[in-house]
Amino acid sequence: MTASEPTSAEQPWPVRTVARKIAQWIDRLGWVWVEGQVTQVSARPGTGTAFLTLRDPAADVSITLTCATGMVLAQKITDGSRLVVHGKPTFFLNRGTLSLRVDEIRAVGVGELLARIERLRRVLAAEGLFDPARRRRIPFLPRRVGLITGRSSAAEHDVVTNARARWPAVEFRLCNVAVQGVHAVVQIVDALAALDRDPDVDVIVLARGGGSVEDLLPFSDETLCRAVAATGTPVLSAIGHESDTPLVDLVADVRCSTPTDAGKRVVPDMAAETGLVEQLRARARRALHGWVDRERRLLDALRSRPALDDPFGPIQARAADVAGLRDRARRAVRGTLATAEDTLIHTVAHLTTLGPAATLARGYAIVQRGSAQRDGHPVLRSVHEAPPGTRLRVRLADGALHAVVVNRDDSTERDSNGG
């Protein structure tokens, strides 16, 4: 079958055909510039071809390079060198491997590295990753501290020793990673993710001792900076010395000048906090005593007042006043009643004297006609009002008599006329 015919289980392509097609497709890619870090160099004097492994600093990806041995020896390329190479992808049919055939190698110098870091700094700053407003406060006393550092490194010793000197009960979860070289970024990013997922880790410390620009280059990597910015747990960055400022220091929530400084800042000082508690207790005690003293003086002042010093005295004085007023009122009422009683007696006596009963008692009588209830003139005032035969009712002081007029005597009228 030809290479242009479709394949099937009955008509498969041979390996050589597949390899040739892959080689033809890769050959169309052309020449490219590639940047990476060397992890392995095989360049023996006397051989014409050198083999290098170029690794991506931010990912677990690598590619094989082939070039002239003299090119490698002339530039003194070693493991860890940062390179920019110009090459063409090549697929070797007999081995079925892919490599980059290089015709030019450029070592990335310190100046170029610093320029790239500065460009990345501007990009991240424009995105707001350095904004102080996004930084979080570290907890006052974390339950557990996540520490990312090199294995048995001085940075690990400085952080742990200083933290435990300040707070002996502090707990650490250590993640030992590569802190320089091609594997550093990948391992640090994985450790960050693992500590961020741990619910007991309240703060993460990223620590490394000092070093050259090339040694500290992983801590200015864009992938690591973005991973720190995306972490939900507060991150303390303690990279290098005071003068070293990798980009991760600007992204982290707290920048520490050294790992020793990180050990002092991640936990409080027990002695200082104990002293502060004692000071606050003393202040509270003084404040409480002062308040009690003020209240006691106020109570003493209140108790010294007459109303509280002798509470029954005013009541007794007022009781005497009430008793005196009551007696005066009683005497006034009695005097008024006596005066009224005398007036009433006098009036009764006067009325009694003027009344008909008193007159009758002196021998007088009231004469009424027996039919007074009918004619409306009961009292006789003249003899002419009672002709003979008139029935009379004579009222005396102690009762009444009934009489009949037999004869009328006008002598009183004559006496008065004659006189």
C-alpha cells in the first residue's frame, strides 16, 4: 500500500512510514529560538557532537539538544546555565526520538536576567499583584506553620529555631524542596498547593538563604509569583538577605528581610505577650481599685448626710409637727363646734320663746272652729267669727278642748270703744 492510502486493521502502515511522516511534519516547523535551563551536558573532547538537556524552568518539560562539541566547550556551559538557543526540531527515524539541532547558543547573562525580571515586574504591577490592599494579615497565633525551604538548610534552622524560641509550642509542617535550579519552581508550586489545602496550616513561610542572582532566579519566576498570589493562605516571603528583593517578596502578604526575621514575625513572643498580659492585669487591677475607692468615698459622703446619718430623726420631727397640727386642728374644730352649738342653743331658745308653745305655756290658748278644715279659717281672731252654736277647738299648752259657743260677750270690744 502507498503512504497516501488510509490505514485499517487489515492494511496498517509500517513503522518506517509513520516515522517518516512524523519526520516530514516536524521538518516543516523550521528554525526557532528556545530558552531554558541546562540540566545535563554531555560534551567530551574529541567528539564532534554534544548532547544537552534543556528544561523549562516553570514546568516539568525538557527537550534534548544536539550541537557541535566545540560550541559547548567554548562557552563553558555547565548544569544550571540559562541559555537561549537557535535550532531546528529534528526527528531521528532509526531511534524514534526528537531533538533540537542547534547552530547558535547564547548564554543569558546577569544583565539580561535582571532586565527580564524588571519587565515581569512591570507586568505584574500593572495587573495589581503588588497592590498592598490585596495583602492579608497573618494570624496572631497560627495553629500550624507551613514551611517551604531546602532540606536541612540554614534557612530552615533559622525559621524553626527563632520561632520556637519565641513560642515553644508552635507546630510546623515542613516541605523540603529544591530552592534553586530547574526543579525549584515546580516543587515550590506543588508545596504551596499542598500546604494551602491543609486546613490546619494558617500561614505559609517561603524561606531561602542568600545567593547570586542566578540562584535566586526561581523566586522571580512568573509561575511562582502567580501561584503565591492565588494562594488562599497568607504567605510570608523570606528569601535571601535584606538587599535581595525577588518578585515573590512583592507578591507575598508579608516580606521578611531574612529567614531569621520570618521566625520572629510568624509567631508572637511569649515573654513579651506574658509581660503585656501582666501589665494589662495590673492596669485593670488599678482601675478596679480606683473605681471601688471612688464609689466607697461616694457612699461615705452619702452616708454622712443627715437623711442617711439619722434617717428616723426627720421622720420623728415631722411626726411631732403632724401631731401638733392635728391637735391644733382638733381644737379649732372643737372651738368651731362649740361656737356653733352655742349659737344653735341660743337660736333654739329664741325660737322657743317666740314660738306658740311658749305662749300657750304662759296661759294663752288658740281657739279654732271645729270645721276649720273645711272653711280654711281655723284660728278665731274675733268673737264675730263664732256665733252661738259654733263648735270650737281650744288648743292649750298640754292638749286641746272642744267646746260650743253658747253666748257671745262683746265686753272687750265695748271696753275698748268706751275707753
